[in-house]
Amino acid sequence: MARPEQPFALYGKIKKSVVRDIESGKLKPDDRVPSETKLAQSFNASRMTANRALKELTEEGRIIRVQGVGTFVARPKPDAALLEIKSIAKEISDWGGVHSSEVLVLRKEELTSKIAQKMNLKPGDAIFHSVIVHRDRDVPVQYSERFINPKVAPFYLEQDFYKITPSEYLLDVAPVQEAEHIIEAVTCKKEILKSLKIKPDEPCLCLKRRTWSFDMVATYSIIVSPGSRYKLVGKFIRR
Amino acid sequence: MARPEQPFALYGKIKKSVVRDIESGKLKPDDRVPSETKLAQSFNASRMTANRALKELTEEGRIIRVQGVGTFVARPKPDAALLEIKSIAKEISDWGGVHSSEVLVLRKEELTSKIAQKMNLKPGDAIFHSVIVHRDRDVPVQYSERFINPKVAPFYLEQDFYKITPSEYLLDVAPVQEAEHIIEAVTCKKEILKSLKIKPDEPCLCLKRRTWSFDMVATYSIIVSPGSRYKLVGKFIRR
DNA sequence: TATCTATACTTGTATAGACAAGTAGTATCG
DNA sequence: CGATACTACTTGTCTATACAAGTATAGATA
């Protein structure tokens, strides 16, 4: 078993290989994953290296290991929308993308504002701004406003939000590492009332979110129509 | 370096020791943690064992490691209230516990109900039920109702919720592994209106939560007074 | 038939040693 | 003085081996 010239994350290669097999469908949920010993042989590695790869995949929730039995592909849980806000009604249909009839882009612009400070930017720095109304079968259900740090997503404004939602696009280009949500029940402003076609005294859900991606901040706020119920699914992390 | 008779989670002892030093204040944020080599010597372990301990503590966010430099105590982030709902105003003061004047226990009982089904229980099985109103300087801000699977917390009803909040107690006895939140803006029922001293048309936040702990379910719902803003902090997990 | 037992396999933990790679400080040289 | 090389220390990765401990299965036993 020859020592590699550059011991550079061999365990990473093993991990990727297993993940590839899972994502390609070669290994299906509950299927048996090769044992540490076999993986070590395949990759010309020691068992400890294969062990590390499988241990990390366990922590990441992709496989399940049972002492004395073996390693198996974990059943994927429906938490893909992790910390993502989705209408329950549309949770499933949303998966395939956006229908242009469901979105109405009200604003898409670059501006400077005092908001800069809250986003770890200097006053005067440019910020991307967008306002979008989401509809479900022509009924407006969400009024969403975003302020984006251009460094996070330089091509944000060039996107066609009738084809890809800002959420989808941003998740794609910038890994969200941490999120803070502030939630409030409100009755809302005239401009929004009109967009959502609701009456002044109806209770709306207001969700403000700040997300961090490598110390860069994006803020996002949505107003949700009365009666719409939203779902927030998250895994619990113990400290 | 003698091999221990029973290799039983020596790395766990090292972890606990470091955590103890951090929590006791012996090691403060940014302080240097003993190097792998030194820890290994102290515990009569090999470097790999110390390495595993420190690696896991890194993943848990308690320390920061820099190759070539050393290991340091991480600055605690204010996300201890992970996926826990807290009034922003009280976020800090809450840390020390509960003042009895801030809580009003309306109900604390055992019952059987059709809710059992939603909690992976058989119809007819006993369920613990509690209703509590939280107040901030005598102003009611939260109406919270809980249904608990007795298997999760057998001594739930015996707790004195004037001394420990249900959240605190439950987190203590049952590790929450997954949570689902459903959030909605509502105008609420008479009984609740009265407890929260609000008018019928005021917008309230309603949060329903189901948590899982080893396949056992607890449900929790709170109604939040108008104007109260709540904060939900979570770390993002990529799959 | 039901129960125990050996064994073959798995994962979990631990060791001792090795080299790679990054950082900070010190000594040296031009 | 400034750049360079060296050194001491750190964490990161890897190996080869060992024993502990959990599980399943086949075969022997009562």
C-alpha cells in the first residue's frame, strides 16, 4: 500500500465518490454502502481514511452506520427547503421552477441608501434592490423586497425573475451560512395593501431575514397575505 | 504510553475537559487551547485521539483552529436560542432564568384527545397539556399551549413552570432533533384575547411547532401579542 | 424444535509514527 | 535596512495495526 506523494484529502475523494453514487442513483436509499475495508482497498487507502470519509458523511446525514451491521444510504428527508420560506399550498409544485404568471416584478434597480450600514457596507456603496409580488393562481400571496450586497451576487439584476426566483438564484450563487429571521404580525402600508389586494385591518405576516455569506449580508423581507400559512423547516443544532 | 484496558471514548474525556475549561471561564474567548501534542501528553493519549477531540469541537463551533498557529476558544455567538422563539426585548434578560412574575400558568393537566394521532400515539393514550401566558413587565405577550408525549418527558407535569420554562425543561430532558414551524398571522379566539388583553381585530402571530425527539413528537403553539417582534436564529445546513 | 455457540463480518476506538503544509520569529546575508 | 533562509511549533492528512464491541448466520447441542 504505497504512500501517496501528496496526502491531499484522500478521504475527500472517497466521500465524493460515495456521494456521486448516491446522487446518480447507483446507490439508492437503504442500499448498503461498501464497508470501510472494501472502500480502503478500492482507493488504495488505509481503513482509517475510509473511516473518516464515512464518519463525515454520517454527520452530514447522507448515510447511516450501524455497528456490527454496516453502512447504508440514508433516506432523504424533505428538508430541502431548509430555512426557506414556502407556501404550504405550493410547496410541491414549486419544485419544478416558476411559472411566469405567478410572479410580478415591481422593481429591479441599483441604489444607494442608508441601509448600507446594516449590510456591512460603506454609506454610498451601491445596493441591489428588488420588489416582487408572488401570486398563486392570480391571487397575490407574497410581497417580497430584497436588498443585496453586489459582492454576493454581481449579476443579480441581470436575472430574469420570471424564470428563476431570487431565492433560487441566490442560493445558487452564494452559500448561505447563517440566517436571522425576525417575524411579526402587522397590518401593512398602502402600497403593499394594493399589491396584495387586501383590506387595511387584515393581519399579515411580515418576515424579515438577514443572511450571511462570507461576512456579506443580504436582507429580505416578505409580507404574506392573510390566511396564508407558511412553513419553516429546520434541523436543530446542539451546541 | 500505556494502552488503556478499555478504549472507551478517551476523545470524549478530552472534549469534556476542554468544554469544562471554557464554561468555567478558565479559558476565555480567543484564549489559546493546549496543542494536540500537549493534550495528548496530559491525557496519556496519542495525538490522533487529541486531534479527534479538537476536530469535533471545531465542528461544534466551540473552538477555532488555524493550521500552523494553534487552537483558540471561539467567541460565543448569540445563537444559543437556536430555533427557539424569544422576544427580542427579553433576549438578554432571559438568560438568567424566569421571574415568577413573568409567567402565569393557566393549565397543567393530563388528558386524552384525538390529537394523539398527530403525535405518533394511539388514540386514548395520555397526553400532557399546558397553557401558559408569558408577561413582560405585567404586559402579556405570549399565550403558549403545549401537548407533550409523556414518553419524551415523563415528569413534565411535576415541574414548577414559575421556576423553569417548559422550553428550558424540555430542551434539558429531550434532545430536539428536528423541528417544523408553521407560522401564520391571525386574529384570535375570545379566550386568548382575554388572556393577552387585546382587541379582536389586532394582528397576532401564531406559531405552531412540532418537534421530534427520537421519533416522539411534541407540539407547541404560541400566540404572540401584536407589536411583539420575534426572532428566529438558525444556522443553515447544506445538503 | 428451541437454544446456545462459534465465527465471520461490521463499525468504534485507540496507538505510534510519518510527512505535508502553514505561521511566526530569529538569525543571517547582501 | 531589507530580503532571505532557517527553525520551532502548529495543525492536516495518512498509514498500518490492534483490540473492543455489536450483529447475523450457520452449525452444534440439549
